[in-house]
Amino acid sequence: MNHTEKPFEYYKKLWEERFNEGKIPETMEIISEAGKFYPERYESIYSLIDCCKEGLKLHPETIELYYLLAMCFLRLGKWDSPAIVARYVRNS
């Protein structure tokens, strides 16, 4: 079964399993893949935002998570949110 034959729910279940195992980088990769194959499914973006927020609670020094969080807000058209993320990073 190739990527496009797997339903969105497959990716959602997989990222939830990895997230519960504390494998944040793998979780982000899975959600990103799901977003590529199902761009109309905004659940993947919101899931990625939640994942970033949880990851930042555990590892607030991880700049990649801030970047990914800002990119998610841009994808959703929340134009002021990336600026908020950037200000937080500068003040940290």
C-alpha cells in the first residue's frame, strides 16, 4: 500500500501512538506527511500545532518547534500568530 492509498485516519492513529510514546520528531514527520497527501484536511495542521505546543512544554529550547508552529499558523491564514511566536522566541 503506498502513501496515497492510506486513509487519513491511518496517519492520525500513527501520530497519536508516536506522540504518546514521546517521539515528538516522528510525530511531526507523520503529521507533515498526512498534510501533504490530504491538504484539504486541516486536522493535520491543528494536530501539528498541538504537537508543537506539547513538545515546547517538554523542550522549550527547541527552535525548530517554534519555526514549525509559526509555519502552521501561516498555513491556516492566521497572519498575526507567527509574529507572536517570533516575539516569544526573541524574548526567551
